[in-house]
Amino acid sequence: MNLTYKIETMTASDVRTAVEWAGREGWNPGLNDAETFFAADPNGFFKGTLDGETVATGSAVIYDDSYAFCGLYIVAPEHRGKGYGLALTKARLAYCGDRNVGIDGVLENVRIYERIGYQPFYENCRFEGEAKAELHNAASVHAITSDDFAAIRAYDRLCFPAHRDAFLKAWLGQGDGRAVCYKADGVVKGYAVRRKCLEGHKVGPLFADDAHVAETLFGALQADIEGEKVILDTPENNPEAIRLAETRGMQKVFATARMYQKGLPDIRTGQIFGITTFELG
């Protein structure tokens, strides 16, 4: 019997299902990831269906005319190795057009990604540890309000290859999370977001002018979750980010390859202490 394979755009409900798949794969998604991800690009989520049954998922979020990011790539275990995932990936790249496209790829699949045009540039390393309520001077740390959005938007653009307004508004305001910024003389010097996940909490992004600001923000986000699991995804091309995690006794649990189709974006690598997500960049 010949089965019909189709690639379709996901609905918001489909994205919730994809995030549930991510949970089963051990990715430990955030409780609000489906809604916040979908806000980034409602047309940028795809599924491969086999006679109506979803067998593959993947996102291709377009941020602007020059940048996109692919993620949330999962093929149902019983359908792997049959070409369904590759067909879905080609459709996602077609949707991205001529933009520079980024991914966080599984290390053992780097050669596969290279064959479809991606180049590896560095690794993003996941660190896990136990949240600690440390004594520190947090007088400069403030909860982010709507009045701060313009300043946060501008700061975010220094560390991310495009403006991402719709996503950022959803990310900053998500439930079961905290969003804080560091200000000196009224000027934002960094910001960070914590979200609740299936297990523990992930902090990301963690963008800051320097290690002191990053450490202060990271510490402030742990004060009310002492003893719970805290997770930070750090880029290895910022040694200070790795040092921040290691000096806090966090353990590296795995890494991904950050890869791009058209070269490394011009962003402030030294200010990225924690990426936002492996799925959306």
C-alpha cells in the first residue's frame, strides 16, 4: 500500500503537540514554549503527515528579511531513516528563502547538516545545577515592565541577529517565569529571563555587558527557587559564560553545534552568557 506523505503548516494546537514530543525526547521544554514559540512566526511551524498521521515536526522561524532559525526537529521513532525528516527540512529551508539560517544541531549529525549547506562555528553547552539563594547586591536588578520594552528590544538586538518583537513580548510576559534587567544610571546593561520547565527552570537569554552583570542577573533569578534545578545554555565562544556556570558548580550535560547557512552573524558574542533556546536561537 502506498502511503501519502504531505508537509503542512502547523496550527497552534499542532505546536503544542510538537512540544509534547520534545518532552518525550527528554528536551525538557518550558511550560509555555508552545505559545511563546508560535508567537515568533505563526507560519513557521511544519509537520510531515503520513495519511493524516503526524510523523515529523520542525520549525523555521523567520525573524526578518535576512535571518531565520530552524529547530523543534523531531521524527517519530518508528519512522526514522525513511527520508521524511529530510523532506521536511528541505521544505523548511525553502520557506526561509535566501536568508541566513541558523540551527543548534546534534553533534553526531553535524556531517548530515553540512551536506545541506550548514557550517559549524561553535558549540552551545548545557549546564545544570542547583539554584542557590546567594547574598549579593541586587539593587541594580529590576523586574522588566512594559516601560522597559524599547530598551530591552534594543539590547536584545546587540546579541541576536534580528529584532524579534512578537516573540520577545511573549517571552518576557510568560507565566511561571521571571524577566529582569540590570540598570546603571537608568541604562540597561543586561537582561535575563527564567522560565519553568517540565523539570526545574531554564535561564535564557542571559545577555549582559560583562561577567559581573551576568552573575548578578543569574544570581537574582535563583533567589526564590533555591534547591531546584536550574539550567543555562552557554556558548563556548564566550569563555566567561562557561566560567560563570563552572564556578557555580554546574555540570555540563550535553552540547549542540551552532551552525549557519551563510556565515556567523555580526553580534556581540562576549555579551551572550546564555542563549534563549536551542529551538529558536
